[in-house]
Amino acid sequence: MKEKRNDAELKNRKTKRNYDYERRVSDIYFDLFFVFVAAGTFLWVIMHSIFDACIDSWKADPALNNFRYMWNILMYVIPYTLWAFAVDFLSYTSGTL
């Protein structure tokens, strides 16, 4: 009889330990979600501000056309990549993957 009780206690301890581990991991992913959303939004604002401030001088100098095109692409690609990482971390948090 004592063995069955110990098995039940062991099972309860394992279940609690697994739950605590999953909760810690979920909290870490949720924190990373907010970090990547904030980083993407911050870079979106900063890169667009720089682009708006410098576009006139870039248009005036034909040698800077390649830089202008590269900046135009990067100011969208980098924030969208960070937001995609954020969505991925959020999906791990909710346990859908």
C-alpha cells in the first residue's frame, strides 16, 4: 500500500516539476516577444526618420542612389524580421507549435 502512495506522490512531483519548467520557458518566450516587438518598432521609427531627413540629399547626388535603394529596403526588412521573430516567440508561448 505504501508503494502505491509513493508512486502517486512521485507522479505528482514530476507533474508539478514539468509544469514549473514549462511555465518558466513560457515566461522567457513571452519576455522575448516584447523585446522583439519593441526593437522592431524602435528601429521602424528611427530608420524612417533617418530616411525622411536624408532623402533630399540622397536624391541630389547620383552616387548615393545605391545607398538610397539599400536603405529603403533595409528599413522595411529589419523591423519585419524582428516582428516575425516576435510572432514566433508568441506562438511558442501559446503552445501552438
